[in-house]
Amino acid sequence: MDSVFEAYLGPDGMLAGAVAGAVGEPDDIPKVNTDVWVLGKRYNAIQELELIRRDIQSRLWCTYRRGFVPLGAPQLTTDKGWGCMLRCGQMVLAQALIDLHLGREWFWTPEIRDGTYLKIVNRFEDSRKSYFSIHQIALMGDSEDKKVGQWFGPNTVAQVLKKLVRYDDWCSLVIHVAMDNTIVTDDIYSLCLENPSNDDTWKPLLLIIPLRLGLSDINPIYIPALKICFELAGSCGMIGGRPNQALYFVGYVDDEVLYLDPHTTQRSGSVGQKTSQDEVDFDATFHQRYAGRIGFQQMDPSMAMCFLCKSRLSFEVLLDNLRTQVLPACKQPLFEITKSRSAEWVSTSSGIESNFTTLNTAGLVNYNAAATTTSTTASNAASSDATNSNTPRTTIAKTIATSARATGATAGAVAAIEIYKNRFNRTISSCDSEDFENVNHLHTSSLTRNGCDADSEADSDDDFEIIS
């Protein structure tokens, strides 16, 4: 799973060309007179090239590491081959903390010893005691049915980070994961406002919206909306990737998306307080001057959009921008914004998922008798939506599910949902997709559950200090 960066980066993230004395640099930003957007800031590709690179370099670059304290029951000492999405999760959370505590105008330099910055970077070191280390993320993944060494998808890492931030009072951040392609504002106000009548009680919010924008390829109708998301104030980028490879997307230029790539294996260590040369050198391994870029249509359709809302006002400004700029940018909106979640939709979607998971021999036997009726209903619903763009997709989904229940056919429901998915080139649920998770990453059936069990000698000391 080595990335293109491995070709020109040395083992500790240094430019191979520089080590060899070669002249030149990566073609990170096209040398044309065009706009470049990086996490809500606009630059000119020619006139502000050094500013762009300085901005990229100021993001925390989290990569594969080797030689860290053994992790979990498998006693893994490297995350190469399985930790790329976990590292992308670290990067988006680090960006939120930098923006929250240091500001969007803050820039990193090799000499910086700012106490706030050091608190942030220390939280992402590969240590059992670091709040957001690979150890904490991988072990907390057990609550999402992920073994240590198993690859995560965008939604899984979002759910894990949501749990971990609760244990760090200093970070002063809460995470909301908007499931089912829906931002439910009541849920967010309940989470962020300790006193609904006092805006000063707002807890800074990292809003993560998992999406599925196609089956095997990203549907191009969504690209204009994705571009606008990078332009919005508070953008923390997107976690996703290209097929079989997780990346952290930070901006775009023309029809290409810019990313930081975690697929460089570096040594483990500690930044500490940057009082020794080794700590200074190790801090530099968290920063990459050059972004990679790929075409938008090369992106995997499974991703998660991320925004930081420091105050209630910034959250409401974001909602307004999403409603007026992002959602109208494509014929089929990226997601929905609603005040409260419909109880009927929750019940219906749960029934659909149940039909998927309980598909059995009896359902297959009834397929021929029931699938035709259900599929016809689904096709009619899809056809109706094609002529009436105001028909909500949730209404169609509920129509399909109702027909499936009426026929009593589990397989019929599956067939109906497949027609619906093919029609809109996206899934109803924003859970991690199988084709994005079950790829050729390093994990085997021999990897046991992590060492959270009290009777595990391998992890009975301080292997998991934050989560009990």
C-alpha cells in the first residue's frame, strides 16, 4: 500500500532528491494562473506558491510509524499497511485543534516551541499515554467491531474520534457524526449547548458528515459541491482516499484535489518540549511541505466532510452556506439538513438494514414470487423522481421498504434497494462501504481482539490508560 510519496520520500519523510543531491522539486501545485483553495483560504497558484506550501506544511502530517510500543494482543510495532485511515483521522482532528487553539492564520516553523502547539502535537505521538495516538484509536476501534490491525473506513474513524475526545478536557472539542446523510440540528444544539438560552455555553464542534457519492466511482455531479466545501470558513478538509488508499484532502486546484498522504513510514519518537535536537528533528517529521494531487473523479466515493464550528454563530453561518451554496450546487444534494429526525425514517431504515443482515435461505426461496412486485414499485418510484426533482429520496426509500414488507420478501427488499442505489448512484446509509473497507490491507483472522480485557496479561498494565 505504498503511495507515490514513497517514491521520492526517504524513510524519515525527507525528499529523496534532496538526499541524493538532485535538483528539482515535486510538481505539487500546477504552474498556472489559477486559484488554489486550502481549508477555506484562497491563493494564487503562481503569485502565492510559497504561501501555499507554508500553509500545507503547517498542517499536522500523520504517517505510518515503525518501532512504537507494542500495540494490542497482536503486539504490533508498526501500522504500515493498515493504519492509513487512522492517520487521516488524526490529521483532521489535529487540524481542528490547531484552528481552535492557534487560529487559521497560524503557521509552523522548525524553531517554534509554542506551548499550545506542543500540547497538540504531543497528543498524536505513538504512545499509550497520548490521547489520540495510534494505540488509543486502534484499541477504541474494538467498540466499533474493529480488531487491532484491521483497516478502518471514514465513518468508523469518525465514530472512534467522537468517543476519544470526551476523555480530553483540554481539547475543549465535541464531535458530531451526521449519519444517514442528514444533519439534524436539534441533535447538535443538544450536544453543544449546555444552556440553550446562553450562546456562551457553546462547546466547539467538529462536524463530520460521512457520505457515499457513488457505487465504485464518485459521481461527477457532486464535484461542484465538494469544491465549495473546501472554500467554506471552518473547513477541516475531508477524510477519504482513492480506492484501497486513504488520504486526507485539504483543498483543490481546478479539477484536482490536494491531499496529505499518510503512506510514508517514519520512525517513532517524541517531540516532548523540543529541548533536544532529536525532539526538534522529530517534530519536523509531522510536517510535509508538498501536497499531492489527483483528479476529483479518482477519489473513492466513500468519504467524510469535516467542519469546525467554534461558536453557535459560526455553526449557523455554516448551515446557511451549506443550504445556499453547497446543496444547490448539484442536482442531487450531498446531504440533507433537518431540525429533527423523523421517527418513521429511523424505523424504516432500521428495517431495511435488518433485511440486508437477515437475508437467508427462506428469503431466497420467496425471491421469484415477491421480487417482481417490489422491483416494479421501486422502478416506478425512481421514475417518478426523475420527473419530479422535488421528491425526497427518503420518500422513495420508504415506499420501497413498505412494498417489501407488504410482500414479506427479504430478498425482494434487497432487490428493491439495489435498484434504488443504482438509480441514484449512492447508498441510503452513510456507513462504511464494504468495497472501501475490505481491501488488501494487512489484517488476518489470527489477529485477536485488543487488550481491553481485564485478564489479558499482554495489556494488563498501562496499555490503555484513557479508556477503562
